[in-house]
Amino acid sequence: MDYKVVKLAKKLVSIPSISPLDLGCQDIISLRLKKIGFIIKNFIFNNTNNLWAYKGYGDNFVFLGHTDVVPPGNLNQWKFNPFKPTIENNILYGRGISDMKGSIAAMVIAVENFVKKYPNYLGKISFLITSDEESKALDGTKKVIEYLLRKNEIIKYCLIGEPTNKKKLGDTIKNGRRGSLNIQIKIYGIQGHIAYPKLLENPIHKSIPFLNDLINLKWDNGNFFFSKSSLQISGIHSGEKNCSNVVPGSLQVNLNIRFNTEITLQVIKKKIKFLLLKHKLKNSIYWFFSGHPFLTKKKKFLSILKKSIKQVVNLKSSTSTSGGTSDGRFVNKMDCEILEFGLINSTIHKVNECANINDLKNLQKIYELTLKNIFINK
């Protein structure tokens, strides 16, 4: 017989809510929360669904998650239909089970159980759920946080259900994330016939020394919490397809920098502009900023979550700031303690995404115990 958390997870996974669609996931969550006394507010920004739900007064503990998922990819490579969640050998298969509908199911059931056991708890429990995390992240958590700031809402603790664990449930808590900056650089030359080099200026040739310097540039040394800032080139485009006798008039380079708290956006931009000037390259630059790095240095929330994990799965958790960005970068504006903890991340965004049923049950227990350790066992 399925546990409540498994039933809810399967129900959510069965909805093909490919980003930025929600397709009713948040309605399911809202209905359950409303039954236990939560006040529900729905926000739709540019057809993106967002849910803000809360119950109680005082120190505000926020569960944050997203109902959107990435596309399933080649359906023929899946063991089972990705939107017909199937259990085999105690493993639940389905798109979004780990990232992060399983976590959302665990959050909801944990809160239902907690409120039933401790109806007179002193504090506030909230949910912020979006359907715009896996795509542009423009009309989701970012805009809800802006609304909350205008309303002078205060968040003390925020627990994000992103899949953080590497091998075992409980091995890793994310207590921060690096910042992210996407950059598009267009370098200009003079187009011409490839047989007349004196009549043209090859932007590809001119760019190579610059790109070499850029790749080898040392941004910083990192620190105790963060690795060194790093740059990766994601694409280089020039010329006309199937045209081998024309030197292009421009070259476009796309790159991304994941940066830590040791460097600022201003310094990053200054370094890149300096190299372009050094190599005398005519250029135009477009900056696409995703978010600043953030770090939870306070130890109270972290110690509570570690204690809860230890009590349930008997593991000592380590902290990490690795990986991509998360919606925590938007919540950071609230100046609160932000931690991320969810299921194992080894199959996220892959074919045959899956999660162990025991992990799903234990995650729900960890979330529930965390609430108890914050609001009851003070």
C-alpha cells in the first residue's frame, strides 16, 4: 500500500508540467493546504502560475519549490512513460520525481502531519511554489519575492527542495550557490573573399589570442565556502553555412561565468573589457545576469536541519555551494537563512529520472522533524 507521500508524488508526476506550465499541480497543493487552514494566494505573471500559502503568525518558515519540469527527451529511451509514474524494485520512475515534485509531496505531507500533531504551534509556515524555475525564471519566485518585499513580509528560514544529495539521502545540504553571468560578445572584422587576405580582416584569427587570455584568466582564489570562479565558453558562431570561400565579418562568442563572493559583477566586466581593449578588438557586449552568489553563514537553521537528518537517516551531512543556480538567489533579497535539501540528484534532467521510495518517505520525515525542532523543541 502506498504511503501518502508516494501517492501525492505520483499524482504530481503524472501531470506533464513542462516549464513554464503548471497544468494543475498547484491546484492539488492548494486544495490540501486549504483543508488544514492555510490562506491561499495565487499569482499569474505572463501565464506563469505561482502559489503563496501561509498559516500562523511569528517566525516565518518557508518551503520553496517548483512544479515545472524539463522535457522528457527521447521517450523510446525511458523504461516507462515519464508521465505515468511507475514503481519497480522500490524505485519510482517519472519526470520530475527528484527535481522536484517528490520534495514538494514530502513538504505537503510533512506539514499536514505537523499541523495535526501540533495545532497550537507558535510560528508561521508558508509555501512558495512556482512553475517558472526550469526555464527563464522571470515570472516565478523572483516576482513573488518582489510582491512580498512590497508587503514588508519577513522570512526567517527558507528550505528549498532542490535535489542536493550525491549518493545517499542526507549526505549533502546546499547552504549557498554561486552567482551566474551569461555573456555574448560579438567581435567585428571585415568580410571578404578568402583568397584575398589583404582585403579583409578575419575576426576569427583576431579573436584567438583574446580567447586564449580569457580562458587562462585567474578570477580569484575562492574561499572556504566557494571554489574558484570559473568561465566556460558555450558557443562560437561565425560565417555562412556551406560557404567555404568567404571570411565572415563577425564572430559571436557565448560564455558563462559562475562566480563566488570573492569577486563582483563590476570586476568581472572590467576584466573582460580590459582584455578586449588590450587586443584592440572592435566589439559589442551583451550581459545577461542570472543572480548574485549567496551564502547562509548563520548556524542555527543549519544545525537544526543537520540534527533532523541525523535523527532520521543517521548520517552526518556536509555542506556545499556547488552546482547550478536556484531560486534561492531571489529569496536572498529577504536577508534570511536559506538552505537546500531534497532527494538524490544523480538522475535529474536525465532519461529514467527516478527516486527511491524509502528516500521519499524519509525526506518527508526529515521535513516534519525540522518543523518540530524549530517550532516545538526550542
